[in-house]
Amino acid sequence: MTMSAPAMIGRHADLARLEARLDEVRAGAPFTVIIGGEAGIGKTRLVREFTAGLAPDVRLLAGQCVDLGSVAAPYAPVKTALRTLVAEEGASRVLEAVGPGRAALVALLPELAASESGDVGAPGAGIASGQLHEAIAVLLETFSRERPIVFMIEDLHWIDAASLTLLRFLMRALGSSRVLTVLTYRSEDVTRGHPVRTFLSEAERDRWVERRELGRLTRAQVRKLAKSLMADEAPSESVFDTVFRRSDGVPFFVEELVGIDGCRDEGEVPDTLRELLLARYERLSESAQELLRLVATGGVRISHALLAAVHDGTPDELDTAARESVLAGVLMIEGDDYAFRHALVREAILADLLPGERARFHARYAEAYEAAAATGTRRLAAEISYHWLGAHDAARAFPATMQAMREARAAAAYATAAQLGERALGLWDVVPDPVAAAGMGKLELMGRTASHLRNAGEGERSLALIKAALAECPRDEPQYPRLLRDKALYLGNLGRPGSIETLEEALEVLGDSGADELRATVLTALAGRLMIDGRLDDAVDMADQAIDVAAGAGSPRYTSVATNIAGVSRAARGEVEQGVALVERARELAEGDGGALLRYWVNASDMHYLIGNHREAVRLAEEGLARAREQGVERSSGVILASNAVDPLFALGEWERAEELIDRALALDAPTPFNVYVLRARIWAMLWRGDTAGATDLYRRVRSSLLGVMEVEMQTRLGVGRVAIELALANDDLPGAWREARCILDEIHPPLPGYALPYLWAAARVIAAVRARPRAVTDATASEVEAAAPAFRALLDRMTFWPSHPIWGAFFEAELAEASDGAGAGVPGTDIAAWRSAVEASAASTAPGFLAPYALLRQAEAELGGADRPAARASLQASLDMSESGGVGAVRDRVVRVAAAAGIALDGVGGGAGLVAAAGGVAGSAASDADGAATAELTARERQVLELIAEGLSNRQIGERLFISGKTASVHVSAILRKLGAATRTEAAYRAGALS
């Protein structure tokens, strides 16, 4: 009788699905399959069958998560998988393939340092988690070009926090690879609050992820499985009925029930699950049982060398007991390791240990790991800490926990480092002389743990821990102002108020006796927060003080950052040339300092965009983004730099290039204070490209998450506020548009001109709309708008110093100017001369590209009001041509509507003659002929999209139906409208129906 069924039963559809996904991966489409199910359901058997059938050209990199309690060893399953790659390809080739990420990979796998010439630096020196994640992604992508890779991680329910964060990154970042990621987890262990539960919810929203839950076997499948296990001995119906009922269709339970010797009638079937799991174990000799209890204490899988180190018998006694356990089907041999045939058996045996026995076994493992750590290159402090805790020896667990925290930090496993720091803090009061054992005081440990939490994305917990440290720290301790500074930084990272007041308190505490280096960091941080809050004069004063202190302390980094802030603040208050010069001076001071250079690229790229130097802004932002990726901070500074490239790319009309940056930035799942900028950019782009519904939906979904950042950042209030105004206008919600527009009048400090000027243009559109349609709002609102109009103009007049003022000022005036005669007399936005001035202003090299077609459209509308149809047709044609070539779909759609309403035929609008004829009440066949020719030009995918348009689906719904992104669906819709010459989706749907 076999221990396991010779053939897999009931999982052939799941196996075929895995094989189909691998075929897709071969073609260059990376994919992730997540396999869940209850214990014993057959997850391991399925993936074993799958990997056993892999073709020779497929590389398998597999790792298994380790059960080390609440804090698992960082990257344990990932290290196992990558060491397979190193063994196959050699350390030198792996390091060569990873390129700039060599130091990060060495930090993860210190044994690789032996193959290096010493140019990668000390392992872990300056390594950020982003660098390590990027290095692993590059490694997998590089080797997958040679051979498809199956990257498999089993037992996700035991995964460590660092590995889980890495998986999140890889699922989004492996966009150009041939990697099939296969993950397994035990569903009943992923309970509410388990980190994997959130991971699974996020993964389900990704179209490149498939989650499969394995179900229980049917009665027929259980019968087939039982027969395969019993060979020629078919079970009686009564035994089979009992096996089916007691196993509940779980394959492992079927194997255990059938595998019990003499199980030929119901009386032989164990009464409880525990008895079933221990049935084979209890038939073994005492020496074999003791060995299994020892193995269970060590984990699901134990190497022979480690087992020999912890076993207190002779080698022969170990071999005899191990052989007996293997023959009984309790243990399996996998290479040089012993592994339980199923984790459930290990857990049942572990629960059977006596308390004293458990503590002794844990102590043996701890000592064995300590001996291995003293002689090898692998980091084992997490294992040592876990086992000393299991042995109830806090005095020896504490230093191991501290070392494990340092090792996790060296490997950029911030989440694990934070967990270990919290464990050490929990042991602090029960350990003799913890300061000596830790090498630091409790407050410093709290500060470092809070920093690890922040770097792990746990902003709220990091802030809570800093607050706890401040509560324990006397105000006159040197640590107190440092903790205040950290609290202010964490508040800022969370987009929460209070940073300025906290930094001011830190300066007060420092007085005249504080260290200059700390004072420089506090002054610089305060100057930055004041700048973001719009308190420009205060920001300049504070930045100047920071420059003096930082220079005196010999700190080029903070001298550079403070100079940078002083430059931006001076420019924003009117000293533009001096401000730009100071920002460039900041770059000179930052040379060689990665952090200071990133601050330069962020502020310099934004400044150049706001003054209209769009190509220079793109160059600076992309230069900084490349460095951010190298430094492993793409999820923070990199996301901001991506957004700084996106806005000028929009201005240049390079929408697709900008969308790629947005997709990449959002895929990194950065904290909201960083994501806010790319979210705002995406919403604005969707609106101006013609997807008002999609933009409105996205804005409603993310608005609540943006509010916190808007509260503490003026630039975010103005940037998001402008988008909100334009969305409300596009949805014909004048009361809502006015609520958003008037907010700028509530700013306590003068608004930042680069952000305020476009906002004021949007506000002028609201004022004009209310004046033109006063009945669309209440009388009170109409009166409020009229009363506030002079304040908007006063704000505009205050910003004449800003380089782009002539452009935005011309548009502001054109929106409000009224024609003196004709149909537009007395109506805002109908003065032809004002719109001609706006068209002239939009032709400047510093003007965003979308303004020109908009200005020409508005000029055409004014010309129609003045009964100058030839001029109107020329303006509409020019607007149409520019909006189509520039990708400004919203303007193009409006041009077509205006032309159709006026009965004006435009070149390049398919069916134009038909539109004119319809307006005149005359029908003809020319349109149908043109439509037929245009439809013939549609690709197969476009025809699919056209059918879904006819069903009334949105771009997002089309994307979900066809397994493409909403953005890609939008591109297809735009192409269909262009080819059919349709002005709207409804018109396209009509034509599709007419031609079917």
C-alpha cells in the first residue's frame, strides 16, 4: 500500500490551467497564480506534479516559507529560491546580471561577497528596500530572457513581512519578463487581520493574477483515490462510506485513513482528527517518536546536518530512527533535508510535546544555530532569537533579537527589522543590563524601530512609537529634540498637520546648546514645511538660518537642501531669477550626495515646469527618476519625480509617455502623500482626453485619501482643487464648481503662483458660466460669485512677476470678456479679440500644448456668435487638427459638436457631409459609404471594443471584459472614433448597428 496516491486525482483542470499560464509566460506575458485551500487539500501535490512536468528549458526557482512564529526570518523563501539560481549559474554571472543592484544582492546573500573584488561596499551599507526589490526584479527579468522562470513560494501563510512586500513589488514590476509566479497558502490560517489577507485582496484586482481555491474531492474521486492507494484490495462499501464521510473529501485525510493498517471496517477509523494525524506516529518506536518531536520543534523541513547537531544520540541511532520515520510515511527525504509529509502531522506532533521537552529542544536548536552563525556567512540571528524565546531564556534571546534586527536592516527588510525591534522592546524590562546587551539605550531603540516602521510603510505605527518615546523621554535629555524632529517628519509623511509646531518646539528645546548638525536638520525640515504650507517669507528666513548653521557644521548635504528650499521660496514670492540661481547652486553643493541631489531634482524639475520650461523639466525629472531607482527610493522620491515628469509631458502633448510613467508609479503602491501627485495627473489627463465619466469616477474613489495631504500642502490644495473645478464644469455642476473655485480665497498666505494661475483660469470659467446661466445656481450663489469676482482678479494681478502670467492672464480675461454686439453681447467669453489674444498667448513656447486648440475652439464659438461663419470654420478646423494631433480628446469632441450644431463641415471628420445634410433635413447615402470604408479599417481588437461600446460599457468595463487596462481600452475607443469619424461613443455605436 502506497503512502501517497501514485496518480493525482481530481486536479487535472488546475494542472492544465497552470500549464496554460506557463505557455502565456513563454510568449512574454508574466503572470501570477495563487493557489489556496484548506490543509491537506492537495496544494503541494498539485505544484509538485506541475514542476515535475516542466520542460528542460524552464527554470524552477522555489522557496518555502518557514514557521518561526510571529516574526519569520527576513526573505527566507526568496533566499532559498535565489540560491538555486546562484548554484546553477555561479555567483559571478548572477552579480553581473544584476548590474547596479550588486550591493543590494550581496546584502541579501552575504556569501556572494566572496566572489566580489570589494567594490560593492560592506553588505547592507546604505541599502534601501527598493534597491533590493529592484535588484531581484532585474535578476529575474534578465535570466527569464534566456529561459522562462517558474518562481514558486509555498506556504504563504507563514511568509515574513519583507518577502510579502517584495512579492507585491514583483507582481507589478515584472512587466517585461517571462516569469510565472506560483504562490500557495493554507486558507484557514489566513484569518482576519493576517497580512496575507490584504495581499490577496489587492492581488485579485490585478488582471495579471489568477487566484484558485482547490475544492474537496467528490465521492467518485474519493473512491478512485482509495482504490489507487489499496491497489488490488478494493475497500468494502461500509469502509468506503466511512472513509468518505470522515475525510470530507480532503485527499490527505483519505490517504491517512486508507493507510492505517487493518483499516477494513469502521471500528478501525480514529474518532478524532488528532488521532488520525498521530496514527502513524504512535505506531513508531519511542526513539523514532522522540526524533519526530525534535524535528517538529525545528520546523517543517530540517537539514540532516542540523538534525545531527541537535540530536543527542549516536549517528547510527539517528539514522535508525529517521529510517523508521521515513518508512512509516511520516517523514520524507528531499535532497539533504528531512521534511514532514504534511505540515498538519508536524503540528499535531508539536502539540504533543511536554513543556519541559519543548524548551530543551528549542535550546538545542538555538545553540546549534549559534555555532553555525559563528563559522558561516549566513545570517541566522532570527532563528537564534526564535529558539531562545522558545526555550524561555530571555537573557540569551535579547542579544540575538538585536542582532537579528541589525541583520534585517542590512538586508533592507524594514518590516522584519521593525518587528524584531518591537520584540526587543518587549524583552527590555526582563533582561539584566539591556543597555549593554543592546549597545544602545531604550529611547534610541524606540527611535530606530520607529524609523524601520516608517521605511516599511507603517506610518501610523511609527508615529505612535515616537510619541511613546517622547512620553518616556525627559524634556532636558539630548534625545528629546531628535525625537521631536522625527515626529514632525512622520507627521509630514502621513500628510498630517502638526509638523511645523513640532519642529518649532524642537528648536525651542535645543536652545543655544544643541548640536549644530541636529539644529541644521531641524531648521532645514522646518523651512521645507513652511514652504509647502505657503509661508514663503518665514521659509526664506528659516532656510537662510539653516544654510549658516549647516555650513558652520560642515554639512554640504543640509547646506544644499536649505539652499534649495531658499531658492524655491524666493522664486515663489517674486525673486524668480535669484531663486532659479539658488536652486542651481544647491546642485553644486549636493554633488556626490544622493539624498541632496534627489531633493534638487524634485524641486528643480517642478520649478522649470511651473515657469514653462517643459523640456528641461522632463529632462531633470527623468534624470532624478533614474537615480531614485538606483538608490532604491522609487516608491518615495521616485514617485514624486515621475509626477514631475508627467505634467510637462502633458504640456508637450506626449500623453502616452506620461501614462507609462503614471502606470509604473501607481504600480509601486506608494503611500498616499507620494501617490497624490500622480493620481491628480491621471484624473486631469482622463478629463482632457475626453473620458469625463472615468475621471469623475476615479476622483470620487480617491478624494477621501487626498484630503489629508491637501490640508498640509498648498500645492496639493491648488493642484487637486483645479482638477475638481474642471470636473464639476465638465459634469455641468456649477454649484460644485463654485464650491471648489472659492477655496483659493480662503488661503491664509499668498497662493503659490505656479499653481494658482491655472487655478484662477479655472475659476474664471466658473464665474463666466454662472454669469451666463444664473438660473443654474441659487440667487445667493450668483450674488456670492459676483461679489467675489474682484478678489480673483486681484489675486491674478498680484502674480504679474511669474513668467507664465501673460499666458494664464490672457485666458482669464478671455473667459470673462463680453462681446459688445451681436449674439454674444453681454455674454462672458464671447469677445473675439480677447480670444485672439489668448490664441496668441497659447502659441508661446512656454504654454501647455492643450491650450492652443482650446483657445481656437473658444475663438470659433465667439466668431459664430458674431455671425462670421468663414472665420469660425477656419478656427474650428485649426482646433480640430491641433486637438487630434495633440491628443486633446475633450476639445476634439467639443469641436465636432459645435460644428455639427452650426452645420459646418470640417475636413477630417468622417461623415461630415452627412452631419450637414442631417442639419438641413436632407438624407443621403454618402455617409453610409464612408462608414463602411472606415469600418473596414478597424482591427479585430477594435471590432471587439466596438461591440462592447454598442452594449453601453465604459472604458473600465471594456477593459475588464477583454482583460486589458482601462487606458488601453481608451486608446482603442479613440482610434475607433477617429476611423469612423464619430464624434461620440453613441454615434459610433449607431454606426456599428447600421453596418451590422
